Amino acid sequence: MIASFVLAAAVTTAAPALQAEPQARVVQVAQPREAVALLSCMVKSNGGLTDCSVQAESPTDLGVGDAALQMASQIQVELLGPDGKSRAGSFIDVPIRIRIR
């Protein structure tokens, strides 16, 4: 009885090799490592941003600009610029980088 069991196992494992089916190949599409958007935003008196618009985005087909606009309300900037003057009420460029994994 043991011998017939081993023979059946050998036949079973050999059968799929005879009926080989085409295998699907997985093709990976190269994704950018980083997406970038440049916003132009007005600085509020509390350092928050308002009235933002997308000036540029790369790559253009991932919706990075829209994602950056949604994040802009959570960004706080220093009220004093490098020249020591208040930025409140003025527009500034805000680069947003998103790492893609």
C-alpha cells in the first residue's frame, strides 16, 4: 500500500509539468521618488496661509498640486521674513515635497 501511495504522488507532481500554462508576468512601472508642488499663498496675521494657488507641480499626472492645496491650511510660517519685515498680508512661494514610497 505504501508503494502505490508513492507512485501516485510521483504521477501527481509530474502531471502539472506536462500541462504547463502560460504564466502572467508582473511589470513594475517606475514611480517617481519625489513629487513637488509650488504654491503661492498669502500669509495671515497668525502665520497661517490662505488664498493659495498652484504655480507648478511635477509630475503633473499625480494630483500633487491638489494634495498640496489641501495641506496648506496646516502650514505655519514665521511672520518675520529674512529682512526682518512682517510677511502678513503678502504672498510667498511655498514649495511642497511629497516622498512617494
